[in-house]
Amino acid sequence: MNATDQPDDAEQRPAADDHQTGRTYSAAEISRRVKGRRLEPTDDARNLAEQLLAEVIQQHRDRATADDGRGDPFTRANLRNLANAYRDATRPDPRGDLDRLLDGLAAELDLFDIRALRLAGEAAVAATPRAIKAARDRGMRPGPIAAALGLTQSRVYQVLRALDAEQGEQPTPDGDQ
């Protein structure tokens, strides 16, 4: 005890090895005990950290090698090129070969890439009505919206009517608000 008969910090804090079995410790006591311990890195811990870092670096190098220096396949430009290639390959005229395109994608993309593309496609489909409404709210007419999205103008009108009905608004005959 000190001069004021109050225990000082040193007397309040039990030593790290002063654990009493069966006693309940408060969160503050546990926190003080953990913070009070200075853990020194061991050789095993250093070795593990070095091995993990080496593995991460190797995975990064393997990924860079696997893409043959082409870079990220998910850039906007690459995704637009893929969309255009798919559109061309699915046309009835002889401009595209769908089987060749799909075989190339299957060889180039791993399963996680394909999953990411599938989910991104689903997200784009889900966001399309909101994008249509936002474009109209910015003053864009349904015709140019349809052309930009690759939809028919009647589909854009249908989406706008549905969104307006959800919000209790009455669209004008030309789809403008």
C-alpha cells in the first residue's frame, strides 16, 4: 500500500504467471495480462512468415506467367472486346465462330474467373433497370438508352413503365418524366 492506503498499479496487477485457477477474470484484467506479455518471434515463426511470403510472391508470379503478359482479363476494354466477340460469334452471318470463341475462353479462364464473369453478368442484368432510370433522369431519351444497352426501345419503355408504377408516377407516352 502507498501513503494514501490505496493500492498502486503495481500492486493491483498480478504477475503474468500469477494465474489463479477457478477465478473469474474481467476483460480488463485479461487485456492487461495479454498486453503485458512481450512475445518474441521465434525462429519457427520467422521461417513460417518467410515461407508464406515466398508462397504469395510465387502465386503472383505464376498468375502473371499464366496470363502470358496480357494483364488483367477483367479490364473494361477486355470485357467490351469479349462482349463484341461474343456478339459477332452469335450472329447468323459467317463473321464469327462461336465454338472457337467458347473453347478459347474455357482454355484461358479458370473456374474462378468464369464464376466472377457469371456473377458480374447477373449484377449487370440486375442493375440495368436502375441504369435505364438514371439515364432517363439525366435527360436521355429511350431510343439512345436502348441503343447504348443493346436492348429494344420497347424493352426500355417496358422497364420505365414498371419503375414508374413502383414509384406511383405516371410516365408520358414517350417515356419521359
